[in-house]
Amino acid sequence: MTKRELTDRQYLQLFKINENKYLIGIYQDGITIHKQQIRALNIFHALYNTKLKAIKDPGYTIGIIGGGVAGITFATAALEAGYNVTLFEKKSIYLHMQFGCDIRKIHPNLYEWPDRRYSNPYAELPVLDWKHDSASNVVKQILRGWETTKKKIRSKGPTGAYNLIEILSCDIKSIEQNVVKNKTRFQIKYETPDGWAVSGCDLLIFATGYGVERGVEEAADTPSYWRNDYYAQIELHAATKTYIVSGVGDGGLIDLFRLKIFDFSYEQLLDIIENNREYPDLLRELTRIKKEVLSDEKAPVNTFFRKFSDLNQSYYKYIFETIASKGLFLDNEIWLNDLSMDFEQTLDHKKISFLHAFLIFIFIRFGKRINLSYHGGLLVFEKGKGYLLNGKPVPENSFIIIRHGTNRDGSIPSFYFSGSNDASLKVIKERQEKYYNHGVVVRRWSNADLIAIFNPALNKRYEYLNAATSVVCTSYVSGLSNLIKNYYTEKANFRVALYRQIYVRGEYFFQQVTSYFGSEKPDGNNSIGQVFTIDRGNVGQSFTTGRPTLILQKEEQHFDALIRAMGLSKDLDRIKADKSFFTLPILAPVKGSRIAAANLVLSVESQDLAFFETKPGKDNIISLIIASTLGFVETISHHIKFNELKMADLDFEPLVVNNKLPPYFHGNPCFEDPCKAYTGLEPDKSKLKLGNFYSFSII
Ligand SMILES: Cc1cc2nc3c(=O)[nH]c(=O)nc-3n(C[C@H](O)[C@H](O)[C@H](O)COP(=O)(O)OP(=O)(O)OC[C@H]3O[C@@H](n4cnc5c(N)ncnc54)[C@H](O)[C@@H]3O)c2cc1C
């Protein structure tokens, strides 16, 4: 099937049981925590556009069955948008699958590797955002976001009306669908430890998940994937223990790597592959292979294997030897098992991630050296006989790790879907399988779209901004604001804010990364994250030209014309009498080139006649602002040098500064070089340059 853009209605068809019932998943591939969140938000967004937006009934309620990551993400979006939500979860806590799991790490973008996007540790979601961490900590981050939304909706409105009902530890017994006065209403009958009850809703979202892995319940000693185990520790009693890892999917392979590699971590492995000096073209080769495979709809199952085999063989030796030099467990013996008799047929690009396929290809190649081998065939458990592989008993005392994927059909209680619903489920399955997309789950919204739905009163465009970036910049801007207050013994009217350059879907913007600080109280979070087109106003001038600007209203005969030329408006931008502006760009060299981009721009504005009016020299306000900014640049550079702070290394198109003054600035020394004109100093511009990065995003 072609990968054309689906309309909202077409997209919803992939998940629609009937007009008022939708299922998040469950036959599509790409079932990671992050992708389930994107899927939940895609469905919410499409439902909002096609149905929810038009609903005026204040009692309209969305019922969500399942409090895993998909259910809770959908619920958060619906609550943020102001709908009533009833959330049913059969366990006593949300996200119980991953809750308390300390042995697994979850990364939102690892599956993108070797694409650079993988290096972004943030999910970058407008609700329930999280950062790469252990599963238990990711759960904590998501639940913190959930609590924030709950607090927000609780404090909304004078009546304190609370539009969320949470029903935990519930056993749903029946779902009835009635049509009253042309309106569909569901009656959900359930039992909790408090007894029986019935709850009504108008739209029903099934977020019951993909189920638990098949076969785990029979293997008494194999914990399910998200339960804590001790595979990453050495066996205390047996001299050599045989582990049979059954299932060449991501789950099985992760366990195999944990059994073999000391302190298995993706960071370490990717560092070995990416930063090797001997084979600098390896990453490019891998990127090419992944692209070729994904663009070939008909690529046979063994395509990964074939393409890896064609690569320069010395790559493998190098990677294996480097991993081995960091430490491999040799005390255990591992059999890797899957149905196919031939290992070549197991590296199915539709089922496993590129990184895992590449690593296991290498490990099997050097298997003899590390007690690892592939044993194809059917592994079954028979009562009284134990595990049999191709009909023969497995070695005595083997430890079996079953990773066969989940039973998706079995994850939904049959009474939820019966009669015509049952047929719809089959249709969904067919449609999802037909729309196979290599597990790629594309966002159908931009952060700005969803933020605007969640808070239409904000009335401006907002884009994603991670908290770490904002926190670091805020400490500088608030510090500068206090220095300025201290500098002026009389109360001065002014405000300061910092902006960064961003690039979203092919467009340049600048984004406010701090609140305004100054003579008025900080304006809370309302201005953080808002974006403006890159050439707007005096801040935009500094982003596009890379030069500071100073505009003193009372000295400008053509002030109004100047404001208009910069795209500002007196009303919108609150420009009253005697407003003056100063902007100072912080540059960064563009990688591999001598040209620069304006990474950040500091803006200081005042409505005080005399704010910028101090004598040229060392002790004036502009010198103070420059000195403080140099301190900020020095701090960031220092932390980066000592690896205490990391900047995102993402694909980002920097807007290169053009160094040209627009014509309306010509002839005015303040614009030619305001810093020199006012301070009398030639500031060392190289000191206002950040290091070798241009996307100011602290990760
Ligand atoms: C072996 C394995 C390895 C994985 N590895 C990773 C990984 O490394 N990284 C990653 O991101 N993802 C991984 N995943 C995928 C991840 O587990 C799923 O994407 C995620 O859990 C799906 O979220 P969900 O909310 O759709 O379903 P679930 O997390 O299954 O949540 C469904 C919820 O619905 C509830 N529920 C079910 N039926 C009912 C009912 N009748 N009434 C009320 N409540 C009900 C359940 O109790 C549960 O809380 C892995 C999955 C498996 C099986």
C-alpha cells in the first residue's frame, strides 16, 4: 500500500470498531511506549478534528478502558482539552507493566538509529513528556505529568468541577450500547472491591494493550519482560549455565546482550560504532542499508543478513574486539532459538530493530569465542517432559527465556466485541496489516496544534521546549535582571528574556526560552515556549543579521516606521511611549564551516527614558549586560568541556547570519555597532560565541 497521507477519517478507520468505539493499536507494528503515546495522540487529534470539536454537550464523557501508557496519554489529552473522562484500569495502579522495572532502559528514539534523531533523549510530547531512563523512572516521569494535569483541571473553573473519574481495580463485566434520542450511550457494568457499579459514557476508547508474552506463564522461572531479573549478574552456583533465549525479536536480543555484555548499555555500544577512528565510513554504510531496506516494500526476510554480509568484514572484527575488550561474560553458554532452522532467515527487518539486528549478526559470527550459538526449530513445553527443542529434551538445568511476542487477539475480553463488532475487529486487523509501515508511527499533529487545542486562550503559537534548556537559561536571565535592579538605585522599568533559534517542519522560528524577568513579577510560564517567525522585530534582526541592535525611541525620528519595518505593531507588542530595545546575539559556528548562526538572542527592553542613557564607558548598562552574558557563555562552555552538560546533536538546519544591516538602520552608529558606540569598548566577539554546536538544546 502506498504511504500517502491519510485524511483524519481514513486514519481513524485503522482503529475504528464503530462510530463511537476505537481501539489504540493493536495489530500495527511499532509497539514501543513512545509510539503508543504518538498513536494515542494521533487518534485523539483526528477525533478532535472530525467529531469532538463540534460537541457542545457539557456532560459528554469519554470512557477509556486501560490505564497503560496509551490510555493515560489519551486521557491526559482529553482532559487538557476540557472533556470529561472516565478511566477504567483493572489493576490498582496505572502503567503497572513497567512500574518498578529497574532492569530495563527505555529510550524514545533508539529505533531511529543510525538516523541522528535517535540521539534526542526526549519524547518531545506536549503532554506526559519524558526522557530516556530506566522503565521505573520513565513511569515516574509520566505519572508526574499525569498529576500535573489532574492538578490543573482541579483548579479550573469557579465551581472546581472535576471532570475526571478514575476507576481502579475494576473488573468490567459488561458493556451495553444504547441509542437514546439518536445519541449513543455506553453503560459499563463493573465490580471493584467496593462492590458493583455502572458508569456511562458517550465515546469509548479501548487501550487494553498488546497483552503479556506468550509462553511466559509456562516457563515457571522466566520472568515476563518487564519484571526484574538477574540475567545481568553472574550465576553463583553452577560453573557454566546454559540459557536458551527463544525468540529473535528485540525482547529476546536485549536479554541475550545483557547475558553476554558487562553492564550492557546502548551508549557504550553506539559510542564504539560511531566514534571509531579506523572505520569512519561505517555509519554512512549502515545508514544506506537501513534506507534501502525500508524503502523496499518487497525486501525478503533475509535482506538485513545479506546486506550486512556484503559489508567490509574488518568492521565486524573491530566492533567485536572493542566490545570484548570492555568485558563479556564467558561463564554462561547461550543458545539462541527461533522457529527457522537457518539464522539468516531470523533477522526479519519487519520484526527487529536495525541496531539489534546488526549486533546479533556480529555476535553470531564470533559465537564460538563467546559460547553462543544458534539452534533453530520448535521449542515447546510438555507436561512431564519439560522443554523440547525439535522433539528432543534441552540440556539439563537449562534456563529458558521465552520472548515470543504477545498474543494480541487474546488481550481483549471477548464480550467487548461481539457480533458486528467482532467483524469490525477483523477489518481493523486487515487494514492495519495492509497499511504496514515498518513500525514507523508518524506524528499527525505538531506540538503547536495540540498546545493550541489544550489552551486556546494562550492565543499564540507554542512549540516544544525541554525543561533543562529553560532552567539553565532562566538562571542566567534572572541573575542579569537582579544585576540590573542593583545597578539602578532607583526603580527602573525594564524586562529581559532570552530566545533561541529553532527549526520546525522546514521553517525557522525563534522561541522564548525564559519568562520575562525585570521590574514586574515574572509572568509565570505563559511566555515560555512561544515562537515567532525568525525575522520578527529587533530580536529577529539579531537572529538574521547576527548583530546587536539598539533602538532608542526618543532618538529616533522615524521610530514608527522602524517598528513597522521590523514587523512589530504598537498594540500587539505593547510599545508605549519611550520604549527602547537592546538585543545581543550569542553566536555559534556552524559545524565544519567558518560561518556562524545566531544561537541565542538576549533582549532587554525598557519604557524608561533614561534606561540605556548612560555615559559611554566601562560602567554603563550595556557593559553590564555584555559582561553578564560573557559569564553565561563561559559557564556553558565550561560545563560542556567537562562533560557536565550536553547539547543535542540533532539534524538542525542553522540559519546562517548575514551580517548585513537592513537599510533602515544605516547611518546610525547605534546599529552599526551599538556595543562599541555605547561602551567605547570593542567587545571580544569571539567570547560571545558558544562551542561547536548550533542547536541550543540541553539534553
Ligand atoms: C517483550 C516486550 C518487550 C518490550 N520492550 C519494549 C521496550 O524496550 N521499549 C518500549 O518502549 N516498549 C517495549 N515494549 C512495548 C510496551 O510494553 C508496549 O508498547 C506498551 O506497554 C503498550 O502500552 P499500552 O498502554 O497500549 O498497553 P499496556 O501497557 O499493556 O496497558 C494496557 C492496560 O490496560 C489494562 N487493561 C487490560 N484489559 C483491561 C480491562 N478489561 N479492563 C480494565 N483495564 C484493562 C491493563 O491492566 C494495562 O494497565 C515491549 C513489549 C514486550 C511485550
